[in-house]
Amino acid sequence: MHTGVPTDRFYPVSSHIRNTMSRERTVNSQNELEEMVEEYVQKGYNTKVKGDEAYCKKSGFGSIWWHIFFLFLTAGIGNVIYAAYVRFTADSVVIKIE
């Protein structure tokens, strides 16, 4: 029985988002999907909507202080590695209409 409340489940997402675990949220209608996507956009996520699914991934490249630290400590290469690490391990969510 469905209570009308969006649910969270973890499942592996296809590689176009990332190769690790992601959260899945389910909603009842297209309007709820659009509202939830808007919430994630306001939280700083990049979104892609395809039909009755939306893919949301946290944007950004990490803390400026860590970038400065790695810039001086590793002559720049650590800075690039840190940015890639933050980008590829960012939180991602798939929202589906049930």
C-alpha cells in the first residue's frame, strides 16, 4: 500500500550519473516530480528530466580552502585530483513517478 509520501531507496545507477550507489525517490504525479526537482535545484543540484524520471546530481568542485591547500602542497596536481574526486563522488538522486 502506498501512503502518498515519497520514498527513498538505494540502488546502483547507470554510468551516465556515476558508478556508485545513488538514491531513488518516487512520487505519484508529474506535478510532484516537478516540485521535487525544483527543491533539488534550490539545494544546488544539476538536474536532467527525461519523461517520468529526473536525474539530480550535486554540483561543485569542493571547498576553496582545500584547493588552496592542495595547490601549494602538490604544485597543482593535488588540486586537480581533489576537484575530480569531489565531482565524481557527488551525491546523486533519481526521481521517478510511481
